[in-house]
Amino acid sequence: MESKVSKIGVLTSGGDAPGMNAAIRAVVRTGIYYGLDVFGIMRGYTGMIENDIFRMESKSVANIIQRGGTILKTARCKEFFEPEGRKKAYENLKRLGINGLVVIGGDGSFRGAQKFSTEFDIPCIGLPGTIDKDMAGTDFTIGFDTAVNTAISAIDKIRDTADAHDRLFIIEVMGRDSGYIALHSGIGTGAENILIPEYKTNIEEVVERLQEKEKRKKLVNLLVVAEGDEFGGANEVAKAIKARMPNADIKVCILGHIQRGGAPSSIDRLIASRLGYAAVECLIKGDKVNTMIGVVNNHLHYTPLNEAVKETQTIDPEWLKIVKILAS
Ligand code: F6P
């Protein structure tokens, strides 16, 4: 088969996510297997604009599959959203002869890739890499499973001390626009309730449930709040509850960036490896380019970049019902 590309670039962009390194490794090793030259682009689109680009060998990606973060570093690059910035980036790629691009990142990164691919003759493949899982067209995003497992292991520890003191803990997890980490970690730890940006929370109802539990002497309760919920995070939720239950012993714990780091889980390593391989195959064949490759029902799924940036995943409201029933 004749390859449509000869030199490809790979970059990571937006918030880092565990498994990005495994994806970079897969792109590099698959590219080299097929005889391509593979270039690493540092700090996302910033490196493309500043020509911070280097040739990668098979050994450049040795010993990284188990590491969190990204060896290519990452950035959120405002300049790439301006036509001038994209032109500079294109000229740098053109000078090096790069004729295919793999972008590992979230929806912001794909917005950039989508614009770039319509303006210039360099096909792009997006691989969903974000702990937030806020992307349609894939059942998983690289990093989500690890982040949820990190949150779960932290919340389990919180439950031990909550239980010892009979306390209400309000735990904030990441997710500026997405409640997936809150939903999965909340269900996985038996949270009393989850508060997420996708749905409005009736705080009076939350308080009524806590009061009813208090009567039953069920005093250990965990509320998991996504950072982007309507109240503005766990501290604000705590204030709202304290105002209605002044005697409650309430503690707040914000898990923060620990959710972004650490060794990727087996699922994240697997998805990242599979998607990295698929991205190169796509560029070589040239038939499904300018798409985001995801996994749906365990099959590779290709979503055109212009659709991938429009749609977000929705959370079925039945999940909130399940949380409440199981915690009653
Ligand atoms: O996009 C992933 C994410 O971790 C969000 O959940 C969070 O709101 C954001 O990144 C934080 O970004 P930063 O580290 O740049 O503050």
C-alpha cells in the first residue's frame, strides 16, 4: 500500500492526562514500523508556532508507557486560535516536510486542529486525551479511568476518617464543564449525592435527605462535587449546607491536580496504545483523516473533527437516581 504521508508530527495539548505518553509511544513506534519519519512537537501548538520540533526515534519513547504527564509537555495556546499563529505553525511543518499530524488532547485542542486542517493541506487525526471524558464519539478518553481510580482511592481514605468522626465530607473532584469524574467516583465510593455541572441541584432536597439520615443515625455521608457545578465548588456547597444545618460537622476536601498525575491504569494504557496505532494507520491510508478516533462498543469510531468539537457527552439523568437509591 502506498502511504499518503511520509513525515508525521505528534503533539499533546490542553490539560495533560495519564496515558498520553502511551499514546505518543504508539504513534512513534507505529510510524517507524511503517517507515515514516516521526517528529515530536513540544508544548502543543506553541511548539508548532515556535518551531520546537524534533525527530523521534524508537528509543525516544522507551520507558514512558507507565508514566503520567507527557514527555512532549503541553500548553493551551491562544496564538493558535489566530490565523497568523496557524500560518506560522504551518510554515514550520512545511519546512520540515511534515505532511500528517496527530493531536492528543481535548475539545479545545480539536478546535485548533479542525481549523488547521481546513486551512492547510496537512491531514490531522485527533486522539481524545482528557481526564474529563467530556467528548462525544468515544466511550473513553485517555486519562479518565486513571483519574477516576485516583479519586476513588482518595475518597476511600476520606471515608475512613469520616466514619471515625461521624462526619459529612464534601469532596471536590475535577471537571470544569463535566461531571463524569464526579459521577464515576461518586458511584464507586457510595457517595450520598453528586453535584455536577450537567444538572441543577436542589439544595433543599440535599439537606432534607441529610436531615432524614441524621434521624436514622446515619451520620457518615460523602457528597462528591464537580469543580464546575453551579455552586462553584465544594466550599460553596459546604456554606450552603451549613447555613441550613448549623450543627452539622462538615469538612471539605478538594482533590485537585493529583487526579491528573500518576501511572496510567491498564485501561488507559490499552486505549492509548490502540488509538495511537490507529492514528498512524489512518494517516497512511488517507481515508479517514481529519477525524477524532474514539472507541465505541469496543470498536474504533471515527468522528469528523468539525462534529467532534460541536458535540459533548451527555449524562443520563437515571444515573443520578441510581446514586440516590444506592446511598439511601
Ligand atoms: O481539562 C482537564 C482539567 O483537569 C479540568 O477538569 C480542569 O478544570 C482543568 O483541566 C484545570 O486546568 P489547569 O490545570 O490548567 O488549571
